[in-house]
Amino acid sequence: MCNCERDCTHISRRSVMAGGAALIATNAFAFRRARAEQSQSSSPLPNAIPPAEALDRLMQGNARYVAGETECKDFSIGRAERAGAQYPIVAVLSCSDSRVSPELLFEQGPGDIFVVRVAGNFVNTDGLASMEYAVKILGVPLLMVLGHTNCGAISAAVKVVTEHAELPGHLPELVESIEPAVITAHAKHPSDLVAATIEENVRLNVKRLIDDTPILADALAAKKIAISGGVYDIATGKVGLI
């Protein structure tokens, strides 16, 4: 009879990490091979566009979304082609809020937006690595930090700083990453501290991406990418650039 408990103990942390690293390497190789094959053809890569063009495409899509002029699309079309590679035009660091969906609010389809999500849309190590992956492996020309109105994570951070509120579980660790934005916003004495913190949080995390070395800094210096920030208004649907 199989002793599952005994056998499971033989699966070491190192083995799991090695397996994960091998999977990432395999996927990266597949994407690079697909991109190399398309590079050898006469047509440019689908996302080989200037950063300004990528941003314009997003904002035009958002304008259609706000106006209620979004198109009805069959996303099953092109599914087989997308299985081999992806060519997103932007990597978006977004909040996990269920009311925020970058693909919908920018009216883009599958494969167009590489999304990294965490409550409070702040840069942590995993998120930074994901953005680096989007630039280095996938070739995205644009990065965006996207905050939103009525953000629960931001409101919690404001209460912790101003009212010394205590939060359960791992929430204090999450809020700790947002507190610098609260402090910066509070120093400006805004009439709406939560709204001001939402904007400051976007600005601070855009700066964190800009300061990343060597991958993002080198890509910025070579003008291969641009980094932008915005706030999505849940009530109106509009994205305002910062």
C-alpha cells in the first residue's frame, strides 16, 4: 500500500522550485521561438508599435467604453493562433477589485493586455518580476499603473495611518506597502485624503517601475517602452491619466 504521507515528504521545496523554474524557462523559450519565427517573416510583430501608439489605442478603447459604443466580439476567434504566443501591447499593474477589468474598460481582447493584479495596485517583488517578464520576454511597449476610485485597500491604509486602525491576518503587510502614499498625500492637506492617496499611490509606483534596474531602466533608456499611470473612475468608466 502506498504511504502518501511518506511519499509526499520526499517532494522537497527545492524540487518544487526547480520544477517551477523549468516551466518558466520552457514557456519563455516557446515565446522567444514564436517571436523569432515571426521576426524572420516580412511582417512586423503585432505589438512592435511605439509606446505612444499603444497608449492611444487604450485611450480610444476607453472612450468607446465610456460612451457605450463597445463592439460585440466573439473572443473564440483566433483562440488557436493565441495558443502559440502572445503579443500584448501593454502590461497593466491593476488592483484586484472585482469592479476593475482592464480588458473591458480599455475595450481590448484576449492577448492584448498583460495584467498583474494585487489589492492596492502596488509594486512588490513578484509584480515587478512579472512586469520585467512582459518587457523582456513578451516585448510590450507600454507599462501602466492603474488605480481606481473607491479603493478598499487605499481606504484601509488611510484608516491605519490616521486612526491607527488594526487589521487582521496579513492585511497589515499589504497596507504597509500603501502607507507611503498616504503619508505623501496627507502632507498636502487634501480635502479628500482617500482620493489624493489613490493618485499618490499611482505616482509612487510608476516611479518604482522607472527606477527598476536593469531591465526596465535599460528599456526606458533605449526608448523601447514608456511607463504611464492612470485612475479608473468606477462610476463613469473613464480613465484619467496621471
